[in-house]
Amino acid sequence: MDTLLAVIAGGFIGAILGFVGAGGAMLSVPILLYIFDFTAIPATTGALAIVLCAAIAGAIPKARAKEILYREAFVIWGLGLVTNLAASILAHKLSDQVITTGFSITIIFAALSMLQKSAEQEQRRMSPGVLVAISLGIGVITGLFGIGGGFIVIPVLMHAFGTPARVASGTSLVVIALNSITAFIGHQSHWDEVDWKIPVVMALSAMAIASLASHRQSKSNETTKKAFAGLLFLVAAFTLLQTWA
């Protein structure tokens, strides 16, 4: 039964990453916490592995279609390395209650970002100041909560720089993959605390679906984003209730 649940959960995570370009860890962490009874740090560690695999699988069709801004993706990852690794080390010293509360607050902001409407505007490159600020912020949330940061990358690219949705999604997937592997290495001291059977099954399922969903992503996915935002609000509320009840 656990294996079947892991396959279904992984497929759902892969679909979200493929269609939206963000949100995999925001689902992976609570699924591992509340369905498979992981504790906070093993859940964030396992989620990083799942999302890393799914993001790579989802990025491959985007790379073939030339829908990735590589400069932005690698600069965001590179500048965020310090805060990513520092936050990963800090996470080991925080209580489960602090981790899950911070995670819940973060996904509330993620949900709000998904509700922003896309507007047609001229595409331009990110300014150095914006790149630095985004990179450092994404590094922190990835290291602390196992979240890849796509929910920041996508709206900034689309709303501030006029990037088409498919390109913003592809760039986000690369950022998520790079940040996830960095944070996963930062969590190395906790690898042996994770029961890897469930995350591995979820990762394989997520990879298959993410690749398919990324290839079939429509140009306009506003309905998908709104539905996902609603789901994130519910996940945040449930996580806060479980943490403080």
C-alpha cells in the first residue's frame, strides 16, 4: 500500500512541476510528513531528492525546445550557494516546530505568487541587483525548507521581465534542480536518517510524469496555477494546525 501511495504521490508532484514549473517540494514535504510519518528534517531531505530528480526530468524537454534562460538559472544558483549551504547547516539546529511553521509561511507566499495574473510586456534580461536579491533569498528557503524556489523565479521572470510562461517555467526547473542538489549535499549528515524506499519510488514516478507534463505544458496555465494556489493554502493551514494543535 505504501508503495502504491508513493507512486501516486510522486506522479502528482511530477505533474505539478511539469505543468507549473514550481511547487514540487511544497507538496513533497507535507506528503512525507503526514502520509508516510517522516519527521521534519528527513522529510525535507527526502523531498530534495524527489524534486531534484523530477526537475531534471521536466527540464529536459524544455532544453530541447530552447525554453531555458541558462544565464539567469546558473547565476541565481551560483549567488545563492552561500545562503543555501548556510541555511542547510542552520536547519539541523532548528526544532521540527520551527521548520514546519516556516515552511507553512513560505508556501502561503508561494500561493499568493501563483495568483498574480500574467501580463504581456516586452521581454528583457534581469538586472544585476534583482538577480542577487532573488538568488540569496532562494538559497535561504531551499536550505531551510527543501523548497527549490521556483515560485519566486517564475513570477519575477514573467511579471517584471516579460518572460513567456514556458521559458519562465523551464528556467525555474533548472534553478530548482541546481538548488536542490546543493541543499541535498548540505543535508548529507542526515542521509542515513531517511528511509529511502518511499522517496526513491516517489522520485521515479515524479520523473516520468514531470517529463510528460513539461512537454505538454500549455502556453496559458492560469487555471492550473489558481487550483495549485488553493491547494497550497490548504496544505499551509493543515501543516500549521498539525504543528500547533
